[in-house]
Amino acid sequence: MKNFDSDAIGKAAPIDKWVAAMEQAFIDTAQGVVEVPPRVHLDRGPNTLLLMPCFGSTYFSTKLVSVFPKNLQKKEWFSRPRPRLAGRQARAPLMGHGKQRGRY
């Protein structure tokens, strides 16, 4: 599994390339090239788990986000996003989360 942090992403391509890729992703979604099912939202007490899948012809991805509102008071992580990218033929993830920087 490869991990990418924000520095690696910034060095991989200039911002205009990332913007073009995001624009194409919206077009592909609108045209049905990729399938983006509704987000699954699960609450347990004050905490929340969000599951966000996406399916393409070659790859699929899932973003998991855990939200812990009470952590704000402790100056700890409020949210923990975990994106995963896998190939349709692969048995292991192709990409996971990199090192993350704390934000409250």
C-alpha cells in the first residue's frame, strides 16, 4: 500500500492539474462513468462514522470518516478521514492515508 501526504501530492502535479482531475471526476459522475452511492451516516452517541464509497470500471474507493466532537474540548482530533483506493482485480488497497497534520 502506498501512502501520500500533502507534500507528496503537492509535488506530484501543479494545482491546475488537480483542479482538472476534480472537474473530470464531476463530469464522470454526472455521466454515470463512476457510481457514487449515497453516504452512509452512522451515529453512536455523540460520535459519527461516515462511509463514502465510489465505484469505477477499474478502481473503487471508500472514504471512512470518524467524527468525535468531544475531542475539540481536549484539543485532540475532531475528525479522522481514511481514504482507500483499490483496483477491481487487486486484493489489497492501492492507496491509504499518509501522515496527517492535526487540525481542530
